[in-house]
Amino acid sequence: MGAWFAVATDGADTATATIDERAGAYRGVRFGASERDVIRALGKPDRDPGFAPAGENPSEVGVPESIPAVGPGGLLKYKGIGFLGPPQGGVYAFMVTQAGATTSRGVSIGDRMDVARSKYRLECREVAGGESLFGRQEFYLSCGARLRNGFRIWFGRDPIRSITLVSASHLQS
């Protein structure tokens, strides 16, 4: 399955890009795209560990509680987006933190969680995100919903710092 582009700008300083939760696509990559297709569309990735976009800490942007791995490797990280997909398979998850990124239902990075709650039937939970300087466990809000097309969407933190989309056919729960 090849890559395709779905980026639109609104003429402002920050480009807005649609997270297409109906098709499972963002910034020219859709679910099922090969690692080679992702690299062709976006260039050489950062492959540092941790599922978050390049240079970002997973607990600071608010990742879902868990996303099962589907094999070794396949972590492709760029500024504002990270993809998961085994080298011999296709992309099955991506996390977006890019300012201006907006779902097709109108929820954007930076919105309050109440905006997401008004557009999706969310289940929320507190997720452990590390320790504070004083040794106490830190938690953040992560809210997710099952979509009719078999995908799952999560919104991390409040205000929202990340939007994660996963093809549910790869989930074990």
C-alpha cells in the first residue's frame, strides 16, 4: 500500500494538518504503508526508543497506557509525528504532537479534553508518567475511544498534547 499526501495549510504561521481517523492517515502516510513508503514520504527517521515524535518524551506528551508491539523495530520518528509498524509489515499506529494538527471531527492539539469529549465517546484514565522531583508518582490523563471503522483514538493530557490513532486489528484487547 503506497503513501499519499493529505496536508492542508490555512495560511497562518502554523500549518494545519488533518488527522484522518476515517482512513487512518496523516502527513502523507496511511495505515498499511511500508517502512520504505514512510521514509520516501517524510525522509530519514529518528529511531530513538520510546513511542513519541522525535525529541519528545512519551510521558510529557501523554501516550496511551499501552499499544502492543507487532514485532521488532519499526519505530519511525519525525518532528511532530511518530509511527509504529514492523519492517516487514505496515504502519499500524501513529502519534501526532504537531501544533495545528486536527482530527476530521475538529479536535486539535492544544484543545481542552472537554472538546474531545464533545466529539467522541471517550473512556478516560490516569496513566503513570514517571516520578516528580520529590519521589511521588506522576499521572496524566489519557482518553480513548473505539471508532466505527475498527480504529482506536487516544488524546493525551489536558490540554491535549498528543493524538494517537491505532488500527484496532493490531490490538489484543
